[in-house]
Amino acid sequence: MRIDRCLKLSDLRGIASLGQHRALPRWYSLMQPQCLKGRNILVVEDQPLIALDITQALEDAGAAVTTTHTLEHALILVEHDKLSGAILDHALGDGDSARLCSRLKERRVPFMIYSGFSNVGGACKGAPHLAKPATEAELLTAMVGLILGAVSIH
């Protein structure tokens, strides 16, 4: 299902695990198509259908999306200078995303964990977490919140 908006205030209520939102009036300007236009998002997900859904949602919102299903490839892609944010599955086929979380923190790239695992540790501990499955609106709300700094990044 394609969306014709990025956010509405009711979308913000169900994402308590992402931390405190500040200055909600900032969100009003994002209630339009293409709210991620010009943003480059890395998606690291080893389940093809989930990766496709995430990619489609982000592209519909205007983002340029790069997707990979391996940790090793993600560690190369994270070096992209114009990376705006990342969505990471925690448990990948070639390991957990702790090294990737560490590198994203070093590069000060906002990221969130999108995983069925609620207990993430290491460098990923304390990162914003969105539990699978999530709605398209929840995913977009979280991503825009990360990019704008409305969701805390540890």
C-alpha cells in the first residue's frame, strides 16, 4: 500500500520505545509526501520481503535507499559520506550488528534497530528500537524522528 503522507500526530503515540519526542510542532511540516526527499538511507535486513517493504516505504517518502543483507557489505556501505540514517536488523546471517552500530556511532550517523529481538547488547544497546512487525507509518515516523534528532541516539 502506498502512502500519501509521511506522518500524522497519532502515529507518534505507539512508538514509546523510541524515546521522548520533543517539540511536536516540528512534525506538522512533515505531513506531506516526499518528507525524506534528498536523504540517503541504508537498510540492513536479511529477509528479502521485509527489506523490500522497508525500501518501498522509504522510497515512497522520497529517500534514496541502499539495501544489503550482510554485515560485511554494510560495513563498507556505512562509509558513504552522504548517509543520512540507517535501519538495521540486529541478527543477520553473518553475525549481529554490533560492529555496524559501533561504526555508525563513530560516524555520527543516526540509526535504529528494527528487529524481533528485544534484547540487543554491545554497541547497539540503548539505540532506538522498533519491534517487528511495525506499520509503514511507524517506520517512517521513527526514521524522520531520527534524522531530525527528535529521537535520542545513544
